[in-house]
Amino acid sequence: MSAPQRLHVPVKSVGYVPVQNEVELFSAAHAAALPVLLKGPTGVGKTRFVEHMAERLDLPLITVPCHEDLTAADLVGRYLLQGNQTVWVDGPLTRAMRTGAICYLDEVVEARADTIVVLHPLMDHRRELHIERLGESLRAPASFMLVLSYNPGYQSLMKDLKASTRQRMIAIDFAFPPAHVELEVLTSLYAIDRSYAEQLIRLAGAIRRLDDEGLSEAASTRALVSAGKLHRGGMSGRDSAVAAIASPLSDDEEVRRGLVELIDTYLT
Amino acid sequence: MSAPQRLHVPVKSVGYVPVQNEVELFSAAHAAALPVLLKGPTGVGKTRFVEHMAERLDLPLITVPCHEDLTAADLVGRYLLQGNQTVWVDGPLTRAMRTGAICYLDEVVEARADTIVVLHPLMDHRRELHIERLGESLRAPASFMLVLSYNPGYQSLMKDLKASTRQRMIAIDFAFPPAHVELEVLTSLYAIDRSYAEQLIRLAGAIRRLDDEGLSEAASTRALVSAGKLHRGGMSGRDSAVAAIASPLSDDEEVRRGLVELIDTYLT
Amino acid sequence: MSAPQRLHVPVKSVGYVPVQNEVELFSAAHAAALPVLLKGPTGVGKTRFVEHMAERLDLPLITVPCHEDLTAADLVGRYLLQGNQTVWVDGPLTRAMRTGAICYLDEVVEARADTIVVLHPLMDHRRELHIERLGESLRAPASFMLVLSYNPGYQSLMKDLKASTRQRMIAIDFAFPPAHVELEVLTSLYAIDRSYAEQLIRLAGAIRRLDDEGLSEAASTRALVSAGKLHRGGMSGRDSAVAAIASPLSDDEEVRRGLVELIDTYLT
Amino acid sequence: MSAPQRLHVPVKSVGYVPVQNEVELFSAAHAAALPVLLKGPTGVGKTRFVEHMAERLDLPLITVPCHEDLTAADLVGRYLLQGNQTVWVDGPLTRAMRTGAICYLDEVVEARADTIVVLHPLMDHRRELHIERLGESLRAPASFMLVLSYNPGYQSLMKDLKASTRQRMIAIDFAFPPAHVELEVLTSLYAIDRSYAEQLIRLAGAIRRLDDEGLSEAASTRALVSAGKLHRGGMSGRDSAVAAIASPLSDDEEVRRGLVELIDTYLT
Amino acid sequence: MSAPQRLHVPVKSVGYVPVQNEVELFSAAHAAALPVLLKGPTGVGKTRFVEHMAERLDLPLITVPCHEDLTAADLVGRYLLQGNQTVWVDGPLTRAMRTGAICYLDEVVEARADTIVVLHPLMDHRRELHIERLGESLRAPASFMLVLSYNPGYQSLMKDLKASTRQRMIAIDFAFPPAHVELEVLTSLYAIDRSYAEQLIRLAGAIRRLDDEGLSEAASTRALVSAGKLHRGGMSGRDSAVAAIASPLSDDEEVRRGLVELIDTYLT
Amino acid sequence: MSAPQRLHVPVKSVGYVPVQNEVELFSAAHAAALPVLLKGPTGVGKTRFVEHMAERLDLPLITVPCHEDLTAADLVGRYLLQGNQTVWVDGPLTRAMRTGAICYLDEVVEARADTIVVLHPLMDHRRELHIERLGESLRAPASFMLVLSYNPGYQSLMKDLKASTRQRMIAIDFAFPPAHVELEVLTSLYAIDRSYAEQLIRLAGAIRRLDDEGLSEAASTRALVSAGKLHRGGMSGRDSAVAAIASPLSDDEEVRRGLVELIDTYLT
């Protein structure tokens, strides 16, 4: 894999439009064998970025959506009964280590602290995983990389990433892309009509500026793409935006009405 | 399946009387491979709507009533002991993917967050389900569709749909139908006597306007249907309305008395 | 089963003295295939009423006392190991569906929400139960009926019947019977001495009027029956009432003393 | 078993000195097939009373100490693996029903509500136990009796006996015995030196009058017996009372010092 | 085993230096078949005392460190799979009963209430253990003795020994020994240099007088022993006391600094 | 293993730069068979110190990352099904005892209290482990040593090391190293450019002085090393410090901006 360098990144088969230095940072972290934490709101493209980087670095990608019942065994592996034999089945983390893949733990803050702790020896100079059940210690090959994502907006007293976990990683911050980048995403990657895309982006800008008025999360790029798809399928621009942006965003009747008014203002 | 188009929707074998653009939106979402979230109070016809759409789109329908102990394995599948063999049994979600069906998760907000998270890779551009236990990745066929329903009135601090889940779907809002639609539902679909149906709808209107006065949920269309059935079975109109509408709505003696007074006012 | 009709109800082998229109309502609900919710305080005769109706309608009755650890599998069935074979054993709900019985869930509010949710498809127009483990869908035969009971006095923030459950049923309210009905119950059904029965009913009336003074539940008909039985067994009227009514009602020394004073006043 | 009658109760092999009408009440309840609830503080002799009554009525006694993890299966029975066969093993409740014994649930308020609910059908006119796992319904023989004990002093918001459980039983209140009865217990049943016994009873009287001053439970008859035994074993009267009464009663240094002062006052 | 008698207690192979009448009380309790509760702070020698008494009474000793997941089965025994046979394996309590040993439950307040309740029938006149799984009732032989220890300083609302448990035992209070006894312990039992031992004891005295100033537990005899051992291993007296006394006692930087100042004052 | 002595400690294959007397204290504790508690913030080098000491003392090292679901069986061992045989598999603690290794429990405060209690008999004069399941008692060989680490900054009401556990150990305090030591660590152990290392250390000093301003944990030595590695990989000094220090430290936008300003100040 090539040394990190700041160059124009051509859209490849998993298209991605870079915003800042995220491509270079990810590459440098991979070369230095450092785990990476992707921080940012939902629908901003973190998952697509990891898919894109896996393709660039020509590495297999193994994704694990985290949740509060994800156990260490779910990551590492377990004995399963097959026929009347018990056979060991590697979990996604172990499989990623054996194949030198990127292991991507999506929304890691959802996982239980004890499960995350299992990753610690993999995150420092040791880069090793002891599999108690097999009596086997795996050392990560050079190409193996651990990537975690999380959404700081969800962060609460109960669920937070411990400092001892965070300081083992370098972090890359994601935010909503600037308008010209988002426009390129909608038109190039998703073939949405340019004029409707421009209206949607202006609408999204207005909604994102509201931010604190009772919306748990501002309109994401993903929601704009959904509106574009409905529109392409024959729904009016207004109906598409209501169904893909206003209705999912809030259950509060008043907030929803405000959003529809914004839609009526920005979509002509 | 045909492209979505706004046309008069004839009542088919699973009768349904449309209120707004819900039929077209659902069809457009299916054509664009977008998952759909149905929002609205209980007894307003969400389940019947999905049954109706499955028939229109000529797709099998698999319904899963959600609850707080629904695990990912309940959705995806598990190994079961049969005789002295362990055999894999697909869960309803996997079955829906293999057969290109609509998978309908009813009252999804009841399910645990970790179970819902399993759906995420199925809800974005990936549309895939990795079955860890089988070492198998399924891609959804074009006809597969994920539909979730939930009742915003139940929404609480503890149980809410995460923004990262909501923004993966388009949403359709359901409310109590206007009187002429509800009358058609009662008389055409359930063969309730037109004069008693009109009285019930006026009564329901009065109750729904009370809304904030200690009623956790206003009188649903379903409750009106039950009253109609008791009436057809020989009970007086008043006794039918008390048993089907007033008694289930509240345990508070004073509220219940108020409802009975409304019944005495509107049912002559 | 006969059409509901308001007629004098003769005491049959499971004796029951009707108070209002509960017999007719239950019959009409059964004819219309509607589930029934019995609401009312403990010891007022809900269980006996269901037993009586099962006899009237000539249907088998399957009773399930609910509790907070009642699982869906407890209702539906499970595979059990017998010898070294696993065999499927129907739960009480499934058994009731296969035999067209009345399935009576006593104190249903004690059950976990997820267990109650399993009943939903059985409670609306579908009347069907999907048994995931067997890959089998059962449709309820016409005679099958679901009856739930609960005590609104226990209702709390934590444990309440959800509106989506309540609105699927018609409800029948139970209260303490008027004195002449209660007297008939004590003397005809339980052969308690008429003069002692009259004293007990006056005593119960006095206690029930106290209601809010620290008693979690007023003296039930069942408690009066117990006092009558102790009396018949040779204990004095006062000792019988203290042991069967005052002592179980409260642990507060002062409240208990007040109850004993009432006993001394009303039992001569 | 003989009809209840108020007569002098001779001390039998399990000695018991009656205080009020508890022997007659228990006998009458047994004859009327009513379950009994024994209420009172710890160490006051409830367990010994049940043992005594079992002997009087010539019935086997099966005792179950309740705790918060006692499950319904612990009471009813379960399949156990023996060799490579699964065999059904009756629980204590089922065993008591089959043999017509007294089943004594000690400190029942400790048990989980769902476990207690299993007893309900056994407590009313049905007197039956349905064993789901065996597909078998047992009817209680006439001699079978259910006895529950609990200590109202422990009663809390979290752990209380539900009214629907309490009203199925008659209740007998226990309190500390009057001095002359307690003296007979110490000297006749436990052969404690009369002069030391008199001192201990005066001491206990003084402690019981303190009651509200930070003592969770006053000195029980059982504690007096322990002091007497230590004394008989050669310890001084004062050392015996400190070890058996003052030290177990409180961990608060000041309270303990007050108790030792009382000991120095009453034990000469 | 000999009758209890107050005599000079020679230090035996498990050395112990008695402080008050604890040796005589323990012996008298054993002779009277009464269970014993040892109360006192950590590190004061309760465990060593029990080991010493087991040797004096020539009884085997079985120790169970209690914790919040200790189940009744952990104490009583369970069936285990060995090869493809299930065999019953006695737990430590059952083993102690069969061999007439002392069963010592260390820090019993950590155990769950339901586990402690299992001990009740063993603690009163019955002295018996019913093993449900074996259908077997064991009576304790005369030499069997139950000893529990707990630290009142940990006592909290959540974790406390119930009065019904406490009153079944006699209690022996332990406190920090007077200086001359502690000096004998350090020099005779642990061969610590007399001059350093005297400094440590003066230091401990000063710390124990602070008591309420943010220290969860004062310096124990055990901590003094550890300091002595480090000193014997070549560390300076000051470094030894900091590492064995100040650092373990508190994480609060200010408190720790205060302790180091005390060390600098008392260790010359 | 040699007696502890204060001498210059040459950097060995697992490099370590000592700050105070930690090497001597650890050696003396090992010689005196005392368990050791390492206290200090994350990323300060506790794990590396243990690895270094294991090499110095020429002992095998077995590390257990603790978490809230770590059970006693995870430490001690369990029976596992292999083929159709159950075989006993030692846990890491048992393995460490059998081989005379150092057993290092990392972040022990995360483990459940009941799991830690299992260690108690290993921590006092007994130094023994009773394996209930095997009916076997192991005595620790002289070289066996128990080392625990924890971070006092995480200490909370819920999760704290009990005094009875703490007082069984001697404790070594770790803090951020003085600048000249940290510089040696960065340049000698990690080959980071001296000039960039000096800038990073000045930056870290500034951040550590902020301490109370909303940072849950100050910049660790480990974070400085990560920045150095990114820099070596071609990223600018500023980008490296943002990604490795500022972004992981805080999710608060304002705090993060402050950190970036500090970076702009100290990195020229």
C-alpha cells in the first residue's frame, strides 16, 4: 500500500468525495499501525468512507454493527455444535486478523464496555489477541487495521467511550460536507437531477441552521438522497421531501409543520 | 410491479380506503428500494394498509410483532435441535429476504436497540444481511422491502427510535381518517348499519377533540368496529358503545363517567 | 352456542349471581369473535364468572395465572427433552386454539409486555397465531375466545396495559355487588347462616366506605365467605371476622384496631 | 383430624405454649380448607407453632424457606437429568399435595410475585394445581393445607404481599408472648435456670419498650434462649447476654453501649 | 472437645493472640451448637482467629469467600457432567456437614439474601439441611459449626444482614487490638524488627484516630505486617510505609499527602 | 531472582525508563510474596512497566484485561466440551499459579466484586486457590505474583476497589513522567524526531495544566507517541497533533477548538 500523500482523489467504484485530509490521515494511520476512530453525525458518510478506503488500500473489509448485547465471543468466536461435533467458528474480529483485513466496528459506543476492553491489547504496541478458548495468541499482520465509528451526539453519561479506549486511537472528525461537495455527491454518485439537488441542499442548510430547536439530528446527506430517489420515482418534489426529510426527523406536530413550511419555501 | 401512479384505488380483497398519498408513496419507496416507516396511533389501520399493499404489489407479507425481548436471532434464525440433529431454521427476516417478501416489523419501537441495529446494513445502499452463524451474506432481491410501524404517542426517553435508524427510512404519517372515509370503512368493509355508524363517528369525533383530558389514546376506528359488531349481535347501541369504547379507554371512574355521558348525548 | 339474550340466569353447577348485563355482553362478544377484558378489584368473582360462562357456552376453559416471568413460550409451547427425544409440547394458548376453548389469562397486567404482544394477531381480524418454532400458522376456530382480567387498582406507571392491547378488546366492569346480590351469594352458593351473612355484609359496607383510609383493597366477597366458613367451623362471629377480614387487610396496628372496632359495632 | 375446640393444650413432643386462640383458629381453618397466613416478628415462634400444629393434626409437614430467587419450578418440580434419562422430580408443593401434608412457606414475602401467583388456584375454591410440564392437574386432598408466614416489619414498597394473595387467606397475628408465657417457654421447653430466665425476660421487656430507638428488631425469644444456653455452658450471665442479645441487635456503637448498660442494670 | 474455660491460651501452630473473651465464647457456642457471627473491620484477624479455633477444637475448617453471585447451589452442591455421566458433587456446606467441620462464610453480607436464607434451618433447633435435588435431609453432627463474618463498616441500605438471620446467631465483636497485643503479633508471629514495629503501631494509632477524615477504612494490622515485610526486604522504613499503608488507603491526593506527613512524623 | 537494590536500570528489550523507586518496590514485593496494585491514569505506562519487570525477574507474564462480565470461572477455569468429552481448561489465573508466572489483572476495578473476592485467599498468608470444580487446592509457588492495575480517575460510587481488597496489597503510584524522562521515552523507545518530541512535550504540559476544564483525561504519553508516528508517516506536525491528541480528547466543539489553539501555539 502506498505512502499517504495529499492528491486529488478520483471517484472509484465505491465513490467518495473527500472533504478534508481524511484520506491521507487514514492512510498514514494504516501505515503506522494505529487504530482509527471516526467521529460524526449519522448519515454523513462514515461507512461509505471506510468502504472507499478499503478499496484504495486493496484490503478486505469486515463490518460489525455494534449493539448493547454484542459480546466478546461475538467478536472473537465460539464453539458451535455442528452435527454432533463442536467446531470452533472465528468471529469477525478474528477473521479480520487472520486475513489482514480492516475490521470496522460501526457505532461502537453502543457496545458494552467489557466487549470494547477486549480490543485494548489489539490497540497498543502489542497488537495481539489472546483467544482463551483456543489457548492461542494471534499477532495482527501489518495490513490489519481496526476502525471504530461513533456519533458524539449520542454520547451520554451511561454510554461513553472510556478515555483509556479513546487514547489508543487517532480520531478523524466528520461533519456535514460543504454545499459544493454535497452537490457533487448527489449528482455524480446518485444521479439526482441537478436542479432538485440544489433545492434540497439549500433546504438542508436551512434545517441544519435550526439545529437546537428540538431536532435530535439535522437532515443528513442520506435523507437528501432518499428524497431524490422518490422524486425520480414520480413523486412531486414537495411530497418527496416531506416523506424523506420532515416526517423521519420529528414526531412533534409543531416541529414537523415548521419543517413543511421550510420545504414550501425552498422547493419551488 | 408497476411504477407508482396517483390513481383511484379500488377496494380489493383486503379492503382499504386511502386517505392521502400513502399508496403512491409506498409504491415509489418500493420501486426505489427504500425502507418505509409507518407512524401513527393504534387502531388507525397501519397493519391493514400493509396487508393491502402486499396484495397490490403481489408480494408475500411476513409480519413480526415486536417486543422488548425480540432478539436478533429471532429475526435472523438459529440452530435448533431436531431429533438429535441441529438444523438451521431461518427467522422471518431471512425468510423474507430469500423469498423477496415484504417484512413488516409491527411496533418496532418495542424491540431492543441491538435488534434494530441488525437491520441497518439492510436499510442503506448495501441491502445485505450477514448471517454470522452460517458464514453467509444475503443480498436482498429487488422485490424485498422492509416496513416498520410505530406509535409516536408511546415514544419515551427510554424507548425511541434512534436518529441513525429513522434517517435510513422514508416515513408515512397516519392519522384518524376524515369522517366520510371512516364511514366508508365501517359500512363497506364491516357492514355496520349506516345510521349507527354515523352516530359512532360523531361520538368518536367528540372524544378525539377531548384528547388531552386523561385519555392515553383516543377512540380508534377499531373500537368503533367492535361497537358495531356488538350492536349487530343484539346489544343496545348504548351498551355496545360503553363496552367497546368507554370501558377500554380509561380506568379512571370520573373519565369513564364523562365518556358515558358523551355516549348518552351522541347515541339517540 | 345460542345468541345472547337478557333472561333470568338460573344458578347452574358453577353458581353465579349476575349483577348487570355481563352475561349478555360476554355472549355477544363470543358470537362476534371479540376478545373480552374483565376489569375489577380482587375477590369480586371474575374467575367464577368465567367458569360460569364456559359452562353456559359449553366450552372447555383453560386458565393461565399471569406473572412477570411468563414468557411467550410459556403460552405458545416449546420443545422439551423426553427420554432422548425432543418433542414439541403445546402451551395453554395453543391448546386452547386447537380445541376451540376459552383461554383465560388471569391478572394479565402482571405479564411482561412482550408476552402480551404475542396475543395481538389473535385479537384483531386475523385471529391467527404464528408458531415460529413449528413453522406453523394456526387460525382460531369460531368457538375460541380470549379473556383477560385485570385489577385497575394495581395499575402503575410500570405495569399498565398498553392502549394498543386494550383497544383490541371490549371491556366489562366489575364492582362489589349490591347487598341483596351479595346476600344471595353468601347464603345460596356458600350456605352461610343468613343472620351472620347479613351482619357481615353490613360490616363490609362500612369498610368499603372507608376505602381511602390506608386500606390497599376493601373487604372482598371472598373474605366474607371465609369468615362465614370459620364461623360454621365453631369460631365465634367476632374471631372469624378478625381472622378473615381485619388481619389480612392491613399490617398497620392502628388501622387494624379501627377494623376490630367496626367488627365490634356491626357483629352483635 | 378433630373439630376445633378451645381447651387446655398440653405440651407435646414439639412443645408449644399457646398465647391466644391461635391453636383453635388454625384447626378451624384446616377443617374449612382455608389457607393460613402467620404474621409477626422474627424469633417469636411461628415455625415452632406450625411444627406443633402438624403434630397435633397428625400431618406431615414440608417447609420451604422462601427467597427472592425461588421459582415456580422450585415449588412445583422439574425434569432432571439422571444418568442419561430425564426424570420428573416433584417439588415440595407438589409433594405436599400428593401426600396431603401441610406445606409451609416461610418468609413468603421474600419470594417473587410470580412464584406466589402460582399458589392462587390452590388458595380459592378450586384448590388445584395445574402442572404444565406434566399435562396433569392435581386436586388437593382434604388434609392438604397451605401455610404462609411473613414479618410485617420487613414490608416495603418493593416487597409486599399483594391484596389478591392476602384476601385468599385467613391471618393469625403473632406478638411477643406475655412474661409468664415466655418464662414457661424458657424454663419448660429449654431448661434454662429460672432465676436467669426471669432476669432475661425483664431485660427483654426493657429492650422491647425502646423499640423505635434505632433497633431494626427487638430482642426475640430465640435470642433469650441463646443467652441461656451460653450461660449453661459456663459463660457469665453478662457475657452471655452481650453475645446473644446486644451484639447481634445492632452495629451502631452507641446503641450497643446502651444495650450493654441495660444488661448491667437488669442482670445482677 | 473440652468444655469452655477461661485460661491462658498458648500460641499454637496457627498463632493467635487473644484480646478479650473471644476464645471462650467461641468454645461455648460450639458446645451449645449455636452459630457464631464475627463482626469487625477488615484486616483485624477474623480469618486467622477461625483458623486458630479450628486447630484448638481439632476440627476441619472449610472456608467460603462470599460474593454477590454465590448461589445456594454453590453452597449445597450440584450435578456436574463428568465424561458423559452426571454425578452429584457436594458443595462446601454439605461437605462440612458430612464431615462435622467448621463451615466459615467469609464476608457473608456480600452474598445474596436468598443464599443466606438457605442457612436458616441449619441455624435454629432443627440444624438440618434439606437437599431438594437429592431428596435427602442431612442432620448436622454435634461437631458441625457455622461461622459467619462481616464488616459492619460496609453495611448499607442494600446490603445488610436481615434481623431474622442475625438473631439466629451469637455475635463476637472484633476491634483493632491494643498496642501491646499488636506489638506481640508483629514481632512474635511475623518476626518484624521490634523498633520498626513500635514505630508502625504509633503511626497506626495516629491514623486510626483520624478515622472520619475521608478514609474508608483505617490502617489494619495486615497493612502494618506488609510494611514490615517490605522493610525486611531492603526498602527504607518510609518507602515501606508509603507503599503498604498510605497508597492503598486513599486515592485522594490531599489525603494521601496527609498520610505521608504522618509517616514522616512517626517514622524517624 | 535477585534481592531488590536501587541501581541504574538499563533499558532492556522491553524498554522502560523508571521515574521513582517503582522497580525496587516491585522487586521487594515479589521477594516478600506480596501482591501489588499499580495506580495511575491511562497511557502512563503501567502495562509496559509490568512487561519490563516480568523480563527483569525472568518470569512468564499472563495478562487479563478486566471487564464487568469477567466471571470467577473466566479466571479459574471451566469444563469445556471438546468432541463429545468434557475436559477441564485452566483459566489464566490457574495457569499463572501452575507455572509460577506473574498474573496481571489490567483495570481490575472494571471486574465484578464477586470475581475480585475469589482472589482474596491468594492475597494473604494463605496464597492458595481452591478450585471447587476440581476438588483441588493449589498453593502458589514462590515465584507466582499477583499484579492489579487501576485508574483512580474512574473510581466511582458504583465501582471502587473494596478496602478489604486494597489492604491486601502494597500500592505503587504512577503519574505523568517529568519532561526529561518523557523525552527519553519518545526519542529512545519510539525513535521520534527530537525537535518534534520537545514540542509535543511542551504541548502536553500545557494541556495537563488545564486538567479541570472539561477534559476527562489529560494527554497521555501514548497519545504523544501516536502523534509522532503520524508525523513520521508524512503528516504535518499540526495535523498529527490534532488527530492524535485534540480529537480523541474531547467531543465538545469548544474544548476541541481550545486544544487546536494550544497546538497552534506550541507547534511552530
